[in-house]
Amino acid sequence: MRSLAALALAAALAAPAYAEVPEFTLTIRDHRFEPAELTVPAGQKVKLKVVNADASAEEFESHELNREKVIPGNSSANIFVGPLEAGTYPFFGEFHADTAQGKLIVK
């Protein structure tokens, strides 16, 4: 019974920390990322909410961030990254790589 109470306490303590992860939104519209450059804080985990406003699927991909996620048309997905060091991390949409390009700027 004691371990169950300890587990419940640990879960309750962990929940606020998860809720404090800053969220940033990227929108895919007309096969482009908006904004094309997004600035996020260095040294902490962040949540990227990627909203695909197009009817067709697009993939958020970044070799530097080690992330790859297909977002169906007219839907969204959450992608967690970090903590990251200061710098610029490019990302792109693999299905429309000629137009769907962007940069995550970490400061």
C-alpha cells in the first residue's frame, strides 16, 4: 500500500513539470512552414505543436533535431525537442521539400 501511495505522489509531482514545458506553434499552410523561423529558449525542453492546415499530409523532419513525424492533412501533432544548445536547427517537410523549409533558432 505504501508503494502505491509513493507512486501516486511521484505522478502528481511529475505532472506540473510536464505542464510547464513551453509550447510553440508551427503551421503548415500552402506547403510552407509559418513562421519559417521560430525562436525557442536554450537549455530547456520545448513542445512544438505542428498544425497542418493543408488538405494533404506533410512530414516534419530534421536531421539535426533527430525528429521525423508525418502530420496528416487538417490535423496537428506535438513534437518535443530539447533541451538544446544555442544554435540554428533546420527542419523541412519531406513531401514538399522545395517550399516547406524552416529553422528553429535556439537562444
